[in-house]
Amino acid sequence: MRAEQIQAFIDVTEHGSFAAAARHTGVKRSTLSAAVNALEDSLGVALFERSGNSLQLTAVGESVLPDCYRLLTSASRINKHCQQHLQGVESQLCIARDDALPEAFWRQVMHDLKQRYPLTAISVYLLPPQEHPQFVLRQTVDIAFGLYTAEGVSINASNLAPVSMFLVAAPSHPLSRLPNVTRDDLAQYTQVCLTYDQGDKLVNEALFSANYLGFTMFEVIRDAVINGTGWALLPRPLVKEALEGNRLCALNHDLTLDSHYYRYLEGENLGVVATALLANVARFLGNMR
């Protein structure tokens, strides 16, 4: 019993005759007939009742048809898995990332990767960038993407692009009414900032004040600022639409802020899928400039 024999059986069943199957598949009628006959011989049963040019599935032919579909699917998956292995395509990819880039981008890039590499199992873990190095070091993830300051980056991280940062507040917030915002002005109001785990304790990236509200995700920070809870320092890709839609205001200031970069950390050598993901992230960041 061979895969091409199973395929011939299915083709003839779906098209109703050897002649119709030959027309639709481009395989010679004699080739289809020989394949089905060989399958019947190997199984020791008749799969069709033949009457002139008419074909009808026998009871056993009808009962084995669903398993024939399953067998062909399994054979196809086996072949694709082996081809992926030969091409260096990972069977599994574990990713850590923050949410400094818009979720719409990540949804699309994950969809595209699964369409292109359907047999690669992909896991995505969302957590602050400060926690990425330990996950890569422990080999919990294969690659990690995140926003880092120049001082806070891991030695093994590689730059993808600098990222502009904005001090933002809701249009109704008192800071948005000031022509120029100082460090003292910011210290009077709640900063909504990033919180992350460091040595079994939570650390907050508050800039100028002990008055803060910490979250582990940039999007939650942004939404809290839109809601008027406080002000925040956020990456341009994440606030661009809110600024253009007047749901956020960029505060005017002359403060010196740390340089931020979107970077990636990798474990072992990158495979095909991880390399494709990396290229997509770099392309997106390039288009954001």
C-alpha cells in the first residue's frame, strides 16, 4: 500500500470515475486504474463495484475512505517535517517579548509565520524586557525582543533600532496644560511606569518620584495614561495612533532622557523561523522611522 495508490483511490472516489479523475488531476486513466487495482490487491478487497463505466464504492471501500484521507494527511505531514528539518526549519520556537511594539503588528507577524511554517510550534511569552536575559540564559526561550535603555541592556543583546520616547499624559491632565514641563512638575503627579521582577522583588522604573503606579506591560501603562491616571514615558510605536487621535498629548520638556533601543537576545544559533521573525521585526522598526 503506497501513498500514490491511496491518492488515486481518493481522486477516483471524489470525481466518480477514472475518466473524470484523469481529466481533473492530469494523471493518465491507465495509471489511476493500475494504482487502484494494486491497492485492492494489497488489501485483498474490492473498493469499487464496477459496472461498465460506472463506479460505486463497496461497503468496505466506504468504510476505509476516512482513514485514507487521514493516511494521506499524515504522509504529507511526515514529508513536510523532514523537508523542514533538512532546510533548518525549527520544529519548535519559544519567544519572549515585551509589548513596546503594537499588538496589531505581533498578531500579523505570528499569523504570517504560521502560514509560512505551519508545522513549527510557536510559543510566545509576554514579559518585561528586564526579565528576558534570564529566560534566554536558562534556554527557556530561543529569542527575546524588547525595549532597553543603553544602561540596562544585557551584554548579549543586539541592536535593531533606536526608539523615540515620549513623555505623555491625557489631554485633560494638568501637565498637558503647561507650556513646558520640568522635573519638579512631573514629581507632583503619579507616574505610570514599568514594573519587573528582580531577585524575587518588584522593581519600578519610576523617574523622578516615589509617587508611581507600576504595571508589567507598556499597553496597560498607555491605557492608564489615556484614562487620566498619570503621566508616562512610552515608546513612539505604541503611542503614535493615540497621539494622532488626540487621546494622548506629548508633554513639552527639555529634560535629558536615556536613549532607548529595541534589541533582541538569542540563545543558540538562530534557525529559519527565528531568522524570518527577526527580519519582520527589523522591517517594521525601519518603517516606523
